[in-house]
Amino acid sequence: MKEGGLSDAIFEEGGLCFKVTLPIGAKRASSAAVSPEDQIMALFDTRAEIRSADVCEQLDVSKATAVSILTKLMKSDRVKRVGKGPKTHYVVTESSARDFSSFCPFL
């Protein structure tokens, strides 16, 4: 990765899972292979809550597309909406957080 001007990936092992942290420059390059829903869920690795504007910025999509993806995540019970209007934000549901936390220390 160094020849491309990027930092090396960081690999961590724990229990039955592993975590790979990629340099910021690699995030966009690999995003085509990852679903938009999974990209949004990855935002929760570094934040407790996200707003539709965060999704717009990270995925480079319109607000309508961001809200549509967030709605899919709500319907699948992976996230829930908190608040209304400009203060609306989204958090991971308890059931979604529990899915992997029992065997992965990174969650």
C-alpha cells in the first residue's frame, strides 16, 4: 500500500472475529463491493449516532437516497430513528448490536 501513498491496513484479532482498519483513502476505493447499508452500519464503528447528512457525505449520495437507505435499515430493525426535523438522528438498535457482540470484542 505504501507505493500508492496509503498507510498500511491495521489487523486485530479477538475471539471468533477480526477487525481490519483501512486508511481513509482506501475507503472509497473499496466501497463499490460493499452495500450502502453495510457502509452506513460501518459509520457506527466510530459514532454512537448518525444523521442523514453524514450518510450523504460518506456515501456521496443525495439526501433522498440517504433517507431511503436509512429507511431500509429501519425496516430491517438494524437502526432506529430518534427525534424529528433537523434534530433527527439514527442509532443502532439493541437487537442489531447484540447480533455480534457476544463473540466479537470489537463491538
